[in-house]
Amino acid sequence: MKKTKLIALTMAVAIMMMGAGYAIWSDQVFLTTKVSTGNFDMTIDKITTRTGDNEKQNEQHDPMWHSYDWTNLVRAEKLNANEAIVEFSDMYPGGVVQVDMTMVNNGSIPAVLKDVKVEYLSGNQELFNLLRAQTSWKADIDGDGDQDDWAHVEWNKDPWYKLPAALKALVANTKSNNLVIEPNGWFALGDGTEDGCIKFKLDPSAGNEFQKQAVRFKITFDWEQWASDPNANGYDNYGGDGEIPGIVGQDVKPQ
């Protein structure tokens, strides 16, 4: 009996020395996030040519094109998303042809025109050097499908510049007007509601040695994202709401 009491007392003391124990319940809460980056995709959507030998097309235009351009051997094709190949085989001194080009923002990031380059590829290089150009532009900057309304002026109309200089002037003008093409928007070369174009002209001084000559060259449009930091960029107050500033005149005079 005494032995049993001793064992019970010993157990009681041991329990007292252990103290009280508590169960701690816990759970973990996980936050799962997904980060998706945008895509940058300015693409040449359409490229065509207009020449003076298409009577039906020309007579519908005001003024009629055939009053100044009769050449017909003009080829223009899309090489890839940002490059176009142009070939002239039937130019004559003073003759004018037009190459239409429209670019679309198929991505999710607003774009600005960084540069336009032209590169001689083959044919008569002297003929290439005698090419002159006029450029102008229009756009749907907010991606609503309609050309934005502004007081458009064919700002690079007179005089005709050498081809590289005319394209540099085009870029400078888009930057001076803070042109930004939003997703689903488009950019076209030319004026009015017709397809956009670059107008090419063979310098009137070209001599007889340029008869039956051809030239082939490449035009590359270099686009970049609107800004890496929208709070610190050179395109503030751009016309993203459809209220692009009117083009009031030529801003640069390339040589």
C-alpha cells in the first residue's frame, strides 16, 4: 500500500514539474500571382503602287494622276514586318510614281517611329542617287479604327529632297508632333483619306544614259516602344486621345 502511494505521489510531482501544455494550431496562406509581359509588334500591313498607266484609277482621282506619272514598271513588296523592297524599271526624268504603305500596331505596347532607313541593293546606283522624294503622313493614333482628325498639310511638298533626307525629315516631323501609335492603331504615308504614299521622282537632270536602267532598294522602318518610363520621356502630351496637334509646316530642312 505504501509502495502504491509512493508511486502515485511521484507521478503527481512529475506532472506538476512539467507544467501546462498548449496545442498551437497554424495555417499558411499563399498568394499566387501571374506576371505577363506585353508584346511589341508594329507591322507593315499593306504595300501597293500607283502609276500613271492605270486610266480608270487615275481619272477617279482629283487631280488626275496621269497628268504627271506614266511609268508602269514599279514593284513594291513587303520583305518582313518592318522592311519593304522597291524596284523601279521604267522611270523617266521628271516622272513620278507612288508607293503606298500602311503600318499597324498589332501589339499591346504604344509605338513611336524611331528612324526610317533606305539602302541601295542593286541596279544602277547613279539612278538611285538621282531619286527624289516627298513624304507626308496620317494615322489612327488611338486604335479606334478611324483616321484621326487634324489639319493635315502635305508638309514636305516642295522642294523634292534626296530620298534619305526625305525619310529623315518624315521621322523628325512625327517626333515634333509627338506621334504615338497605340495598340490597334495605324500609321500611313500620304495625305487625305486615300492610301498613304511616298512619292518618288527621277531628277529632271537625268540624261539619256539612264534609259532602260533599273534600281532596287530597301526601306526599313525602325519603331520603338513609346517609353520605358512614362513619367520621364520625351513624348509627354502626345495625341493619344485623338487630339494630335495640327501639322503647321515643315520643321526640318534636310539637305
